[in-house]
Amino acid sequence: MIVLGIESSCDETACSIVRDGREILSNIVATQFDLHNSLGGVVPELACRRHIDTLLPVVEQALHEANITIEQVDLIAVAQGPGLVGALMIGITAAKALSLSLGIPLVGVSHTEAHLYAAIMADATPPRYPCLGAVLSGGHTTVLQINEIGSYRTIGQTVDDAIGEAFDKAARLLGLPYPGGPAIEKLALKGDAARFSFKAGSVKGRPLDFSFSGIKTAVLYACRDNELTDQVKADIAASFQEAALNDIILKLKRALAETSTDTIVFGGGVTNNRRLRTKLAQALPDCRLIWPPFELTLDNAAMIAGLGYIKFSSNQVDDLTLEAVPTKLLDL
Ligand code: KG4
Ligand code: ZN
């Protein structure tokens, strides 16, 4: 079965062709990096306009690279949410139009669930369920129990900023470009992580929850109270990154103890961070860590098409009443 996936929930316009839920025939992502970089973050109205201009060329390119015609597509999958409502609506409208004109079914999928599926679709050995899932992105810091694909129970989440958002805000304070995660990771390589004693927050009575707003303020004070030489900036970046990642490791250890599983599936843009992968491998040597391949960590449509196939195979079909859901879908 050939699935065409569409992703437009935030600042990437993406289309991918995936065969049978796993084999990626093409995976096109048009990033809006240039548009939002100088503005320090995603501007929803500008994102929507760019999606409108870019979506159809991206679909055409995905078909071209997959070496198929549109008539060969069997199913349309689209990110239904969470995300920016206007941005989601553009992808959904295109998906409906394609489904209607081609006379093929349509499935809406959760963007967050798709981030987790990205790791599962790429791994030859499926996880042993139940296992843990961790979505670490610009919009989410969520730890969940995965009973099976489609059945989740949230066991920890952020009460304020998401981890990727914290990276982006810390980067902004350091005068680094958006998105901040990759910039902080690069600068941190030159810094001393022990120079500043930052610490992520804890949530009273909820040991599995996250709070990153305090650490952001600590970075603000460090920037204000020190002469920002290149070395000091690198030290702040390294100290911030280490503290944020240590907190993820701490909460995952607690979640493992609570659920007595030995597998964690990861998803989301922050899983791009190589320091995170190294530290977790060291901290949890007996745990199976299932990471998305680097080309599927950030927002992409291959994960949407892949998950769409799974949903369709378990009898989910949507129709022209499909609507954007800007907030959480399922427990995700
Ligand atoms: O999953 P994603 O593409 O979009 C959302 O669904 O949010 O994640 C984007 C986030 C941004 O906040 C970005 O700064 C962060 O992922 N990110 C990173 C790295 N690469 C991207 N954070 C830390 N280290 C990285 N190397
Ligand atoms: Zn995402």
C-alpha cells in the first residue's frame, strides 16, 4: 500500500511517500528556517502563508522522487494535531482535496504519536510492549507508557516550557540563531559544563513531571551577571544543556522504576542531540533505547505516512469532516 503523508503542524511543510508503513520512497521537508530565524521564533501567520505557497510543490517533489504518479497513491495521511491551528488546516485541506479528487481514503494522525512511531518504523525489531515512550520536542516533554501503538498513558509531562522550547529560549538569550537546540549543542562542545550550577525544576508531589521555566531564568541571570565572552557563552550553553539533559535522565529512571519495563522509545527534535543519546546510553546500559534515525527526528511526513498506514490497517478512516486539533490528541 502506497501512502502519501502530509505534515504542516508548525514551521515545516513536508510530504512523504511510504510503502507499507515502513519503506520510505521519498521524504521532502521544506523548512521555514529562513523566515522565522530573524524573528526569534515561529510567527503563525507567516508560517501559514508559507505552507500555502509550498505545499503543492512539496507534494509534487515527493511523488517525483518516489518515482510514482499520484494515481498510484492508495491512502492519504495527514497530521491532525497538535500544532498551530491555521497551519494544520492547510495540510488537512490539501489532504481532503487529494482524497476526494483521487477517490482514496484519508486518515488523520497525531503528530506526537507519529514522533514516537518514527523510531518504531525504522527499527527492525518492534519494542516489547508495554514500554516507555518519551517525546522530547519543541512542543512536548512527555513520558508515557505505551501499551501498544494507539494506546498510551501519560505518566510525566512538563508543567511549563517544553525542553526544546527551553533550548530555544536559552539560545536566544545567548544570541544564537533559531532553532536553538542545534546551536546550543554545537557551542556546548567548547564549554565547561561545571562552570554554572543550573538545575531544572521539580514539581511538588509529582516526581515524574518536568519544569524548565526556572532554568531559563537562571540562564538569563548568568547572561546578565557575566561578561559574555565567547568562552562564558560556551560555558553557559554546556552547563544549561547538561542540567536539562540530566533532568530527562532522572525522570526516565524514575519512570522505568515505576513501570518496570526495560525499553524506551524516543521521539521529537531534541532526540537529535548526540549528548543526550550518549548520556542516556551510559546512564541506562541495560535498557533498550529505541531512537528515531537522525533524518526522522525533526518534523517530517514519513512518520505521518507510516503511522497513517498502521491506523488504516486497524480500520481507522476519516472523511471530509476531519478537523484540526491544536491541542492534545489521545493521551499524547
Ligand atoms: O520535533 P520538532 O521538530 O518540532 C516539534 O514538534 O516541536 O522539535 C523541534 C525542537 C526545537 O525546539 C529545537 O530547538 C529542538 O527540537 N532541537 C534540539 C536539537 N535539534 C533540534 N534540541 C537540542 N539539541 C538538538 N541537537
Ligand atoms: Zn514535532
